[in-house]
Amino acid sequence: MPEWLVYNLVIAMTTFLVRALPFLLIRGPIRSPRLRAFLEMVPYATLAAMAFPDMVLSTGNTLSGLAGFLSAVLVGWLGGGLIRVAGAACLAVLVFELIL
Amino acid sequence: MRRELYQGMRAGLPVALGYLAVSFTLGLEATRAGLTAAQAALASLLTNTSAGQFAGFTAIAAGASLAETAFAQVVINLRYVLMSAGLTQKVAREASLPERLLIAFDVTDELFALGISREGRLQPAFYYGMMLVSIPCWVLGTFLGAALGALLPEVLLKAAGVALYAMFIAVIVPPARKSRKILLVCLAAMAMSWLLSALTELSAGLRVAIVALVLSGAAAWLPAGREDAHA
């Protein structure tokens, strides 16, 4: 088997195992209130940590990144859905990158 | 079932478009590791994960050992353990193990964000719908990125790349506005993530896993965090 394929199969297997493990171990509802409270907060903590500061730094220009981040937060706060939030962020980055 | 599938496809469409842009840069990286466009596309079909694949291609380019490559994957992807654990509680009770494992195959940051924020229980068909539109875009984008190289203007890629992060914001902001506890967790997570990225050399995946463990733990175990717990 060619080397690139072996490496990519290993990458695919390890990634799948990491993702599948909780589904294999946790079949039913979790009863512990603490564990439930923990899992309830996981999405918010992970998504917040993934968005910041990475979104600000992702464009390679802190100013345009910050503009994108702040527009997303603002539009989300005002009740815009997924598409509006994403659109606002893209637009803000485009405007900042093209003008500045 | 059909309606769920259709709704999933619709919900997944913006993610799919974002994937097209992100995987384009991934394809570029793959060519640096010596992969052809078809090989890169196959790699993206087998694994749908930006950070992990970037690290994988870098490892191949650097001639890292298989064990090193596998270990790096586990570390970078640790956050998926938390996401999958969250999804086990969200997915419809009657979902079978094969259905759950099919979902597990595509627990990406973005599909997790959409799946976990879906109202009520998550039906496997809804998740499949999202996979159905996002995986082809991920594969196609990787292929085009590897084949066409840097033909697209960089500024467009940058602007489109921001869209995926914006989705995370779109998912967390409305609940954070309603719940003080969620707002605090989000602000603390951003602050901690920023500190860790500025002060340490942690990979983004591991940093996110640490932040999530510490802050969700604090929210669940500290007395203040339990006050408005309604679980």
C-alpha cells in the first residue's frame, strides 16, 4: 500500500475512534445532574473557545478579523440567524481587507 | 424521516459553502505534502476535519512516523470526545448504534454546532442531511484547492473562511443573551482561550478541549454555576 494512503487511513481511523468512543460508551440518558450540567455547558464552552481568538486571527489582519468577529456578535445579538451572521462577518472582512 | 433529511440538507447548506472555501486551502496544503488532487480528495472523504487533516498533511510532509501522526490526531481531536458525549444526550433515544456511529463519523465543529442547537431531539436523518451536502463540498473543495492551487484571490478565501467561525457565534449568542450562566461560560471560555493561545504553544484542538473541560466543569461543580441549572 502506498505510504500516503497508509497515513491517511491512520488519520481517518484515529479521528473516527475519537468521535465514536462516547457513542459506544454512553448509550442511555445520563442521570447524574452534575454530569448533565457539565455536558449542557460543553457546546457553549467549546464553540466560544473555537471562535475566539481564532476568528480574529484567521484573516492574518487583526483589524479585519476583529471587524468580522464583532459584526457576527452584533448581528447574532440582534437576532439574525446563521446566514445573516455569517454574511455580516464575511462582508465586514471583505470591506476591511479591500479598504484598509 | 424525509422531512428531517431535507431540513438537514437545508441547514447544512451554509456549512457546505464554508467548507468549500476552507477545504480549498486544505487542498493547497495537501499538495505541499506531495499528494495529488485525487489523493487529497480521497483523504478528505475518509476524514472530515480541518485541523486534524492540516496536521496530518504537515506530518506527512515532514516525514513524521505513523505513531507520531496518530498521537497528534488524538490530541488535536480530543474536543470531539466532548462534542460526541454531548450529542449522545441530544440524539433521539430510539436511534440505533449504527445510526449513532454514522453520526459519529462526521462530528465536525460545524455540524456539531448545528446538531446540538437543533430544537428538541436530534434525529439521525437530520444529521445525515447535513452530511449529504457538506461532505461532497469538503471533498470537492479539497480537490479544487489541490488542482487549481492559488488561483482564487486570497481575500475571498479569507472572507469565506470567517463564515465558519461566524457560525459558532450564531449558535452561542442567542442562548447567551437569555441565560446569564451561558453568557458567563462563553465570556470566560473566550478569555481563557485567548490567554492559552497567547501564552502557550498548544494546538487549537487541545486548547479548546482544555477550556471546555475546565469551564464546563466549573459551571457544573461550583455552587454558583448550579443556581440556575435547569437540567
